[in-house]
Amino acid sequence: MAELKRKIDIYLKEWKNSKNRKPLIIKGARQIGKTTSIEKFGRENYKSFIEINYISMPQYKQIFQDGYTTENIIKNISLLNSEYKFIPGDTLIFFDEMQEYPDTATSLKFFNEDGRFDVICSGSLMGINYNQIHSNSVGNKEDYTMRSLDFEEFLWAKGYSEEQIESLYACMKEVKPLTNTQFDVMMNNFKDYLITGGMPEIVSTFIDNKNFSGILSMQQKLLTDYEEDITKYAGGLDKSKILDAYKKIKIFLGNDNKKFQITKLKDGARNREYVGVIDWMDRAGIINISYALDHLEMPLKANYNPDNYRLYFGDTGLLIGSLDEESQSDLRNNQNFGTYKGALYENIVAEMLTKAGFDLFFYRDEQSKIEMDFIIRDEKSIIPVEVKAGDNATYSLNRLIDEKQYKNIKYGIKLCNKNIGFNGKFYTFPYFMTFMLKRFLKEKQN
């Protein structure tokens, strides 16, 4: 299976080289490659790498029975396995599947104060009460949120070099159209990414096979695994309600306004009965939430409506896997994006914006019929982002830029199946360049 280069590889090396590093908690949904990346990093960068997996090695839950000091923990680990070597300054201890024993977080304070050994914890966010972990280790840890592969990592997996990707950004920065070859090749790569998603095992299978063979069954298996984890780890929440909400995301995405409404999940459903359900899915890393803005003013976080939101799959490949078999067959065999293209493109842009570090907001003004898919910002202005499955007129985008009442909007961005351009009011970028937007806005500002 193809070995994947991930952005977390760079982060982990920077973490190791930091003089004031603290124990690290890697957060993220299941099966996004956390364990593989940490194992590779540990074996390549430390003389001693000690991995404790609480699912396959449940006996190690005993190591805290004498308390959480570093000395007691090391003593008990050594009793269970005398071959482990604890070399001060050159040992990484990796606690995996932390959701099975979240009290591990209490030990991070002592590891941090001791300072002799590096520690990384990881596990499925579905099973971790992160608020509890944070309170047990506040001030004594660092956090890193990992997600499935973004489009740049997907390009790395397909063999593209950083120089080739940088040449794409050079065109974006200069607002210069890509060559026909660049555009066509990258759009085909993007469509592959749209269908496969970014789950590492699925991407590796696609790279090895050079086709979509077996991808559907893997996506369906992942969906089943996620649903099983929901029933296993939902805690005090009603598991059936979480499943109801998760399974209906694709239906709401198919609606015109895409608004997720609890009262339409099933007959008699009430908002108060679903308190905590959406937050749980968000904390588990399996969805991305976009909130409606009541006012197009800065700061955006001060102007959103927490009761008006849209839900997107955290990985678009899982949206593909949730569709009916006929639609999946069309997508894989004919690349016919017609029926579901609006929902698919909006979901993948939401995913790419999230992975680039943006918070998700949208705007819909019922009275004036202005609707904008996403609202982001740079340092000085609000930026409407329109996602077009086709090349329709940009009525809402033009109005938001032209009308004086939207004083914080200076320009906009249109993402579509078109080459790079700027018409004096908004930039046009092909979908696949969404992962570069954060850098573009920052450098444009400078």
C-alpha cells in the first residue's frame, strides 16, 4: 500500500525541535491516519519508541494504579514489558486509542514537569470527552487537529512535487490563467479527489489500483464503522438521535437552502430533544458546521445565528458513499456530476475551507433574495465566496459587492470550473485551488 506524505509529518518535526515542547494530543476522527503518522515519526526520530494501544494492550491501563507521576508510570510500564528502554531526551511514549482510557490526560502534567520523555496521545474523538481531558491537562499539553487528506496531500500521493504545486500558486498569486494542460490535468485530479475523498486507506487503494475498483465498498464500510462508533461512544446522548441526524445530512444538502432542520428529521422531532447531538458530531470530527450570519459585519463570530446552520460531511468521499448505488455508478463510470453536483461541490469546498483553517459561515437574506454559500474574511474586509456547479450568473455576488450597505465587502471570490481571472469585482478560481485561498489572502493583504 502506498505510503502517504502528510502535513502532520512537518508539524511533528517542528514540535520535536521546539525547546519548550509539551506533551501533544493529536485530535481527529477515526481512520484519518493519526496512528500511522505518529508511528512513522516515532521510529524515524527517536532511539526508543514506546507505543501503548489501549485496545490491543488493555493491561496497560494498570500503569496508573500507583499514581500519575512519571517515575511510577515508567516503573509499571517496565514491569509489563522489560524490553522497553527509557532514554532521557531520546524516547517517545505514544498512548494510542486514548478514548479507552481518557484519564491518561492526568499524567501529562507530570510528564511535562519531568521533561525527560516526549509524549503523544491520540484516539478517536468519537470516544473522547475532550472537555474532561482538557481540564485534566490544561496548561500542560499542545493540541493538533488532524483531518483526512486535503487536496495538496492527495496531489503528493499521486506523485506531484512541491515545485509543481508551487507553479499553480504562482499563477494564482499573479492572477494569471493556468495553461490548458495545467487546468485540465488538475481538474481531472480534483474529480478523482471528489470521488475518493481523503481517507488514507481509500486514497492508497486508488493510487495502487489506478482506478476506483473497491472504493465504494471501502467507503460504505467506513460509514458503517462510523455508525457503530456512534452507538458505542455516544455516552449519555440518545444514540438513535445522533444516527438520525447523521444519516439525514445528505438529504438536507440536496435541498435548495441546505438548512439542517431538526424538526424535519422525522415526525414529531423537536429541537429540545436533540440538544447536544450536533455538537457531539462536530466534536467527533465527522461533520463540518456552517452557521448563518445575521449581519455581514466583522467580527464574523459575533454575528452568527447558532440555530441556523448547514451540516456537511467532514470527508466528501463519505457523502459519495452514502448516495444510492445508481448515483455512485454514474459518478465512477461516467463522471456524471449532474444530479448531485451542487451538493457535492458545496460539500467539498466546505471541507477544503475547513482544512485550510477557515471557520464556515453563510449568508441568506430572504427579503432581497441574496444568498452566499460561504463568507470568509481577510484582515480588513469580508469576502463572499460563491460556489458554482455550472457557470450561472452571479446575481448575489454582484449585489453584495456593488451595494453600499455592505460596506465591509470590497471584493468577492467565485469558485467554479473556470480558469483564473479577475473582473475588477471578484476573483474566479477553479475549485481545486480552494486549498490555497488562505495563503493567497494573506499574501494579497501584505
